[in-house]
Amino acid sequence: MEAKKVLEELGTFKDGLSSEEARKRLLEYGENELVEEKKEGPIRLFLNQFMDVLIILLIVAALVSYFIGDFLDAMVILFVVVVNAIIGFMQEYRAEKAMEKLKSLIATEAVVIRDGEIKRIPARELTIGDLVIIEEGDNVPADLRLIETSELRIDESIITGESIPVHKTHEVSDKGDNIAYMDSNVVSGRGKGVVVAVGMESSIGKIAGMIQEEEGKTPLQEKISRLGKSLGLIAVIVCSIVFILQFLKGINIVETFMTAVSLAVASVPEGLPAILTLTLALGMQKMARNNAIIRRLLAVETLGSCTFICTDKTGTLTLNKMRVRKSLLTSENRALEVCALCNNASFSNDKVIGDPTDAALLLFARDKGYIKGELEEEYPRIKEIPLDSERKRMSTIHSSTSGYYLFIKGAPEIILERTGYIEEEGKIRRFNDADLEYWKKKLDEMTSQALRVLALAYKPLDGLDDGEDLERDLIFVGLVGMMDPPRKEAAEAIEVCKKAGIKVVMITGDHKDTAVAIAKELKLMEDGEAITGEELDKLSDEEFESIVEDIRVYARVFPQQKVRIVETLQNRGHVVAMTGDGVNDAPALKRAAIGVAMGSGTDVAKEASDMVLQDDNFATIVKAVKEGRTIFDNIRRFVKFQLSTNVGAILTIVSSSVMNIPLPFNPIQILWINIIMDGPPAQSLGVEPPEKDIMARKPEKEDILPQRNLLRIVLAGIIMAIGTLAIYMYKLSTGDARASTIAFTTFVMFQIFNVFNCKSQNGFSNKLLFFAIATSFILQLFVIYLPPLQSIFRTRAISIMDWMLIILAASLILVHEAIIRWIDKRRRL
């Protein structure tokens, strides 16, 4: 709309609203502030952490352990439960911090015209139709439709992600050039605008609404939840069977109950939450050393399941440093003088300070031996004709011993239009039509490569007559093409992603041509499509969902579009990682399975994220993916190890009940097997090194307990049960009073050998594993041979011959695994 029409539509006049009208509208539209959704209190939030099947099972196991006299076991289980609850509580409480950070960014005061007077009022009192004055250094206090502007430039990076300030106008526009968004910063100039949106209806308010939405469960949380339900059901069924069988045999009901409860504790892998926390925490430490700070523990594993990485371009895939990538110079000497002297950037402690374009030209000149400071001694600057959006060029005038010189750089179409001469190999000649055609063709070639091209020229001056158009009859000396260059390590990381079955997508606020050029250079876009945010808006949800997996580049996108991209990929069953650095990225960071903020980004983005990249480097994400996959493998190793032990114990006890022979283990021995013998070895599996092919396989979509592992676990449990019962029955038949101790020790040795079946196949670098095995073995020796422990565990000392028999039987578990691996290898061949 025309500015006049806007004022009419909003019922506003040039003198602004009256104080009375402003009060009425404030009641109607609400205060101009971000509103936080009502959150559950800290106590309720903490108690919610216990509402999980596996956690409830563990609490029941702890209570039962306490009532049967195993105080230590009960305390260990409860400690694990409380630690997990604290971690979950901290993660949920984090969402409120993101909102607090966002609220702290909002302007606190605004300059308005009310009752015909200019007033400074609290920003929260602004309402629809208020006339607001903004100038350099101000934070825009609400969404404004501009009605007057004077060289107004606004940094909108917080909303759009665009790092370059936007030139604003009050004229009619369909590109948003006449809108000043709430919380953007006025870089230069001044303007007047009418408030069109406040509070949660403003652009920043919509972002605030999105980052307060509830986060979904991570893939690991869902997998653990399913595992907990399955194990809980198995535990109830098995314990009921054992209790009934023992009761029918006429065994004392108290001892029957204790056996059934001990078996229930053995059925539930209470070490799982502890090993999960420990493994993830160690992974966090390792990733922190690689510049990836994990803010949410479960996010470490989620990265390992990642199928799509949606990444920003600037600073992540590129260096975020504009550089001259190509130059076509007719007179290198003069061209480099223009680059160095017609330039407002400068060096400070070997760092370039100033506009990115000027910085690129300054570095280009310096690398060729043309130092600005040295040249200014020969050509001191006496005047500047600055760059603006209309002129599209910058000139500086310098004096020298041979007279005055004008050096100029700017948009090639403007400079070529004003060129009268060209300098080639030290000689100056007329610039003709053929030259113009030639250089326009070269310009098209460079722009097609997504380079930002500037033309360079100069002119000797007779004097400094301000009335004369000094920027005419220029001497052309060449073109320079600039671009933010891609990171070398980003290209290598993208190649690793391809092998790992992970698709990388670039999402940027930059122009489509620039984005595509970088994507092709990084080999990110060897296939697939590129679309803009405008094109995306024209697609229906069904149309977008049908092509989303084929799109490699999104250019010129807004925050809500980033959220749409994430949600559409997730609807297709993908685990999505999203990178970002601005407030505008926060909703998408929160919605993605894993949000990755840049170390150089805003506090709001960091608070909404799961991981922060201290070096803003895409390659760091790929290292984190590898760590995530390693962690998931190690969690799976732990589950495989502990469940095979649990299955073995259950089968041994149920079989002995069915066969009507005395149980080989008493309740305290079952708890010892489950807590102490499972503990150190299982935990050491959490720090196993990665497999060699870990980044050459597809992302893991299966549960923690896939079918192939379930079969192996059951077979391992059967081997343990058969081996233990065979020795036990043999010793019973000979009347050996040590039969129970030998069966108990055989089962423990089965576990110790089974650790080697569950470890990584990539060498023996895990020293903790061997320490854990040694610890478990020594503890078992104490239980067998120390008199005080013999009375507690009801054990007896065994002989060397017994040990030989035990080791021979227990080593069958190694033979079993070797046969299965050989069969697997034959199948793959």
C-alpha cells in the first residue's frame, strides 16, 4: 500500500495517536512484549522424570531388594534412577532459558509521536497504529511499515540470517523493503514507521512461539522406552512361572518369593541408565576436545542416527571471509593500487577491520605486495566520494608528486558506462564498442560462477573542481570477482557423509546462484535440485513432501520455512540435524532431532540447540556423527552382554525348576551375578573404540535390540544354561557339596568370556576392559575363598581341577561366537 493508505487503514494521523486512543488499543491488542507459556513448576517437572516404564521397574526392583535385605543393591539402583531424573530435569528446564535470552534482546524504549509530540515511552506500551521514529543505533521496537526514510539501512540478520544490512525504503514494495522488523538493528540513516504488529504477533514474537513448543523424544529415548516395556513384560512372566513352579514343589514360600524377586532384578538391566549416562558423558568429553560442546546428553547418540544434515552456508561450509577468487586485470600495477587505496578497511594486529568487500580487496593487494600504508605515503587521500545504493560506486582522490588521481571501484555496468579509456601493458588507448562487448561477456562469465564482481578504474585529475563530474572518462584497469570460499575440510566431510548414507542440504539466506556455485564446488550438489524460499511457499505440503529428499540447496529462506523443511523431512522418517546461528534459526534448531548452534552465534540459538560448534566448522559435525555412532554401538554391546547374562540366568533357574533339581544359585548369588559381575565389564564396553567401517555404513534405524542380536543373545543364554547345568548336575550326581559354588563360578566365567564376544572388533586398545575383567575375577575369588564372604554367599573353596573344568565349559561361549561370525561372513560373501 501507499504510505497514506496505510495510515488511513490503521486509523492513524501524521500527529500520531492520541494518548486516549493508544490506551484503548493497548487493551485491545495487548502489551508489546513476548509472552511465555505457562510451564510446569520445577517440582512437577522433576517428578515427571520418574514416569517411565524402565524407571518404574527399577524403583520396584530397588524396593524389593531393600525388603529382602539387600540394602546396598537398593541404594545403587535408586542412585542410578535419581541421576537420570536430574539429567532429564535439566534438559527440560533448558527451554525456558532460550526464552529468557530472547526476551533480553527486545528494545526497552521507543520514540513515538503521540498527541502531536515526540515522546520516549517504554516499548511494551507501543500499540498498533503508533508512529515510531528510528535512527542509527536503535533497536526496532515493533514491526513497522515505514512511511519516511533517509538512507536507512537495517541489519536484519536476527530475522533473516542475511549478514549484509538491507537498504530500506518507504515506497510500495512486495519484497519487504518497506518493513522494519522488531528487534532488528538500525545501522545507518533514519526513518519513521507505523506499528503494524506487536508482541507475539510480530516477526520475533512468532519465533518466540515456535521455540516454546514441546520437543519430541530423541530416537534413543524411543528405543529405550520400547526396550523397557519389553523387558518389563518378560520379567513379570518369568518371575510368575518360577514362583508357581517353586511353590508347587512345596518350597518355603519366603525363599520362593526371594528367588522370584531376585530373578526379577536379574531380568531388568538396571545398569542400562547408568551405562547410558556414563557412555554419553564420556562421548561429550571427547567431542568437547574436538570443538563440539554437547548441551543435551542424549543428542550425542542422536547424531549417530542422523540421515539428513541441514546446514547453513556462511561460516559453516565456507570461511565467512570474502576473498578475491578470480581477477582479469589489464594493468596489474594500477588495479592493485585501486584495490589498496580506494578502500576503507585497515589492518589491526594482522586482522582486517572493515567492510567484507574492502577487506577482500585489501588482502588481494597485500598478497601481491601492495601495502595500503606504504602506498598512502606516496598517494595521500584528500577526499572520498562514498558508496551508496544509488551510485553503486566509491571514489577516492589522492595527491602525488605528479598531480591528483581519482581511484574508483564499483558495479561493472556503472564503471563500464563511464569508461573512456583502457590501460594495457602500460599503454592507454580509447575504450571502443568492441572492448565494451568483450568485457560485458567476461562479466557474464564471472557472474555465472556466482562471483560478486567489481570493476576497477582510475583517472588523472587536472584539479579539484567540485562542479565537474570527476567520475567520467575513466581509465579501465580490470575486473575482480569475490566470493566467500568453501572450507577445504567441508568438502572432505561431505564426501564422508555420502559414504555414511547421510544427505547434506544447504539452507541459506544467500542468493540461489551463489549457493548453487558453492554447493557444486563442495560436490554437495552432484544431483538434486535447488529452490528458493519463494518457490517453496508455492508448493503444497503434498508436493513438497514428494520432492523434499531430492532438494540439496534452499536459498533465500525464512525461519518458518526452515521449520517446514525439518518437519517435512521428519514426516518422511528422517532423523534431521539442523545448524544455525541467529535468533531466526532457533525454532528450527529446537524442532530438529538435533540442533547445532555456531559458537559465534547468538545466545538464543545456543540455548535452543543440543550442540554448539566452537569452530563453526561443518567437519566438526561429521566427527560428532562418528562419535554418536560409536556410542550407539557401545550401548548395543552393553545390552547384548547384559541380556545374554540375564537370559542365561533365567533359563538356568527355570530349567532346574522344571527338571525338579535344587536351584543352582541362591538369591544373593543371583544379585551378585547381576550387579557386581555385570557392572565393571558392562561399563567398560561403553568406551570401546569404533569399528573400522563405522562411517561406511548406512545410518542405524533398528532398535537397540535388533532381531539378529536377539537370536545371538538367546543362543548365548542357552549355551550358558546348558554349560552351567551340565557341570552342576554332574557334581550333584557325585555328591559333591561344592556343586552350587562350582555352578555359580561357571556362570560367572561364562560372563567374563562373553565380554570378548561383545567388544569391538577393532583391536584391544580399551585398557579399561581388561581392568574390569581382572576386577570381576578377583572379586569372584574373594567370594569363593574368603571365610566372611563364604558365609554370606554360601560358597565353598574349590580345587584346581574344578577350575579346569569350569574354564573348559565357559570357553564354549567363545567357540559359539566364532562359529556365528564365520557363518555371517560366509553369508556376506
